[in-house]
Amino acid sequence: TEITHAARLLQRVLDDPEDGHSGDPGHQELADSLIQTVLHQLHNFIEVYVSCFCVEPDLLSQWRGYGSSGGGYAIGFDSKRLMSLGGRSLPLIRVVYDEAEQERQIRKLVMGWRNELEGVSLEERWPREIGAGMFAQVFALLAISFKSKSFSEEQEWRLAYIRPRFPARLPDEAFVVDSRAWNGIAVPFVRFAVGPDNEYTKALPITSIRVGPHRYPNVAASGIWHLLDRHGLGDNVKIDYTEAPLRSL
């Protein structure tokens, strides 16, 4: 639904006569036709995977949404080291909740795309699908950073992985697509599988663990400490407790 929201904004910009390109109409027609191809066939060009993070470490709505019937843990990460895990393949993106800003960014993308194709000869027989695939990747990276303002409390950031599907699914040793069962369907996800020789993946960059609302918070804290300690993180991760009362869930 979030990508659909971005697609709606993109169509709005394309339909706005005041956003026309001052250059050659033929080049704008080419640029816009490739965009339309992406709008109607986005999933033919890319796959999008995200891991979502919240700035606020103790948000009641998050405990309610993700802490099951009570309990759970909020894991705090070092953002710089998190970005280092996958380099350019895993950008960390801040979510935008203001629709006016979302539309401004979409407008900037469209104008840039039209200008980029200004130098492309219309006689060149380069495959349209390649051009559409290029735009799909750029658009998807922008689209997954947009969210309804009703979620602005979350102050979300996303670690994103965009996998091209055209001209073919490229093999990637670091990112292996797997699937898991959820609500009776198979859901694809990506396993991050960099080898042990990568210094950034010897241990996840966890800095803190916050114990959620639970009837036995001390037991929950002790259990998570032993788990961390087994992986060599017991002395490096701060453990504390939520301020949200159990009865609020």
C-alpha cells in the first residue's frame, strides 16, 4: 500500500500540465512512457525488502503492535555500523510522512529523469525495458521512504534491499532469498549471508536491549543477558526496562 501511495503521487505529477518539460516534446514523451511502464509493471522489474526501525526506544504503540500479548524486547542498534553491514546494497533511509514533501521529491525525480533522457537519441534502439528498469530502481528507493502521516509517531528508518528482476534475477552471494510461513501463505524474505571474513558481520551492532512490559521483567532480562553472552555480547550491551506498565497493553 505504501508503494501504491507513491505511485499515486507519481501519476499526479505526470498528469499536472504545469510540470511539463521545456525541452524536446519527443524526449518527454519517451521519459513519461517509460515511467508509465513502471507504474503498471513495477513488480516485473524489482523486488523490495526492508527492515524497519523506530527512533523511539520505548513507544507504547510499538509494544502494543509487536510485543505480542505482553513482553518482547526493543533492540537498539548502532546506526553507522548497521549501514556498514551491506555497504551501498543496504542504504538506511529515513521515512517521510509529510505528503507535500513526498510530492516535492517525486516531482524532482520526474524532472531529473526527463532531463536525463534529453541526451538520448530517439533513433537509438536501446531496449525500453532497460530504461524502465533503471527508473524502477530509483523510484522504488524513494517510494519505500514514504508513509502516511498517521504513522509519524514511529519516526521510522528503513534498511532497504532492492533486487532487480530484469533482465534477470542476478545472483547475490550476500543476500539469499528464502521464504517463511505467515498466516497461511509463503512470504519471501532475504537472509543476509556475508561470510565470516567480513569484520562488520562478526556480530550484529547491538548497543542496547529494552525489556518490554512483562509480568516477570527480571526473568526476561536475565534470559536475554544469557543469550547475548552466549554470542559474546553480554558485557557490551546495555539492558534496561520499559516505562510502559503491563496493564497498558
